[in-house]
Amino acid sequence: MGKRKVMEKAQQAAEGEQEQQQPQHKEQESDHNDEEHEGTSSQGGSEDSSSEEDDSAPEVSDDQEDEDSPDEDPFDQINVDFQFFDPKESDFHGLKALLHTYLDGQQYDSSPLVDTIIAQASVGTVVRTGEDEDPIAVMTVLNTQQHKQAGFMSQIRQYVLGKCKDAVVQGKLAKAWDAAGTGLIINERLVNSPPQLAPPLVQALFDEVGWATEDAPQDVRDLYRFKQYLLVTRVYSDPLAGQPPAAAAAGPSSGKPPAGPKGKQQQQQAKKQKGEQPQQQSGAPVIVFVRPEDEFFHQQAAAAFTFPVEGRAVGKDELQPLRLVMLLPADKVPVARKALDAVVGNMAAQ
């Protein structure tokens, strides 16, 4: 049993929904063979997508551009088949291009990392738009203890822990990194990849981890009995999200309610509203997630922190590129996956 079964279910779901889809809707198709696994099909071309290395915020949607161009047919679309494969040698240069900015421009042993991903083909997936195309996405997990002597693993560990300013969080991450049963999830893809890729990618990864603990030799099984996962991902912070919508129009104010019964009523209402708002750490950024799965992983994380990307100038009102580091307990993964599938949908789900 392999990714083949996951993609068979995606194909069946796609065939069942194809007749109900309108021309302007996104098409989703899936096909497979013994070594090839097709994922979702989405509107827009991936070959024109820029890599995440520039940390650019998502661009204007195709629908918005169509509205600005009345002479163009709004129903024109390009269908791209996203195919799921096991990593192989020919993916080396494409994977290196995806991963060379994993540490934000800091030099590290990216080539050995790519070699390790390819060598571990039984657990891990790459996404291409054709058999001979370069990968546009990769998702895999590496045992931190199995590869602790590798240069790339120690470099990633040092980089991540060096960015954490919270001693408590840093201690939790360091302990997890050095413990048995910890997996480092490597999850990179082009910034304009459709969100519909996330659920089948996540399902393929954790299905393969489960199969490895059942079908592989005993010494290999133990390597995939993960208790927790570490993730380093790309997010943004919104500098305007914390501002009250009417703050600019309110004019000068002392911040105090007016005197009398009306003022007392307003004060009580303000206290009630404050109590209903979710607690947020003082000074914590409002995170904008690029990949949908990261939001649900973050909700279940046992520890997490963000740090800014250095060396990239952005305007004060622009989305600020950050890195988010998370420690995710393995028993929380099903909860995150269920929430992800409910929001995004998953053609490959059972």
C-alpha cells in the first residue's frame, strides 16, 4: 500500500464531481500508475509561479485581473495537472532550488539534505506538473536522531535555536530536537501553489509514516515511530491587523467614557467585549498563513515562536515576512488534519 491508494481515491472523487463543475470553476483531476501519483488540478499555471524565496505576498487573483480586462473571456482558464511522485535522482536540482533558501540565505549543506530526501523515497512526496518537470513542492519528514551527525541537521538546529529569544520555548525545542522520536518536517513549495495541494500532501506524508511502521523492517519501523514533529515554515505578519477599524475616524480622545449612566453603560459593555476576545500574547504578531496546513498545525502546537526575515526591506504597511517554528505533538496531528480537510477539502480522503 502506498501513495497510489491515496491518489486512487482522489481520482474517484474527481470523476464524481467533474460533471457538476461549471466551466469557470477550478477543475481537479487525479490519475496514477505504480510510480506516478496525480494530485489536484487547479486554475492557473504553475510554471509562471515564483519561488517562495523572495517572500513576496500573494499576487492579485486571476479573477480580479479578468474584471479589469472586459475584452477578455472571463471563462478562459489553463488547467494544470499536479502529479504526485516519490522523490528521485532527477529531482535533485529542482529540490535544491526549492530548499536553498530554507535558512533565509544562510549557507548550509543543502545538497546533502536533498540527497537524504531522495534516498528516503518511501516516505516523502514531490509534486510536479509533468513527468519531466522540476518539482514545485516537496513534503517529507526526517528523524532528527538518525541524521544528527549530518551537517545540514546540526546547521538547521543551530539556526533555529539561535533565533529563539524565549528561553522556555528554546529549551523545549532543544530537548525535542535531541530526543528520540522527533521528526523534522520539510515542507516547501512555490508561493503560488494552490491551497488544494495541502490536504493530499499532508495525508500522503502521514499515511506513509504509518505504513513504514507496519511494513518496513523492525529497525526502520522504529525510525518512524514519531512522538513529535518540528516544523520551520514561512508566514507573514500584518502590521495593520491590530488597529481598530474606526481608530482613524474617531478623532482625539482621552480614552475615558463620558460621565453619567451612559458612560457607565459603555464601560460595562467594553469590559464584556474585552472578556469575550481571545487571549493573545502582548506584542505577538498577527500571523497570516501562506500554507493552509500551517494554521491548523499552529493551533495544536505545544510550543512555537516567530522571527523576522533579515535583509529584506518592506514598507511599514506591507505584510512582514516571518519564519514560524513549531513543535507539534504526534497525537495532535489527526486533529489538525481533520480541521484542514474540513476547511480546504481533500479529494484523497477516505
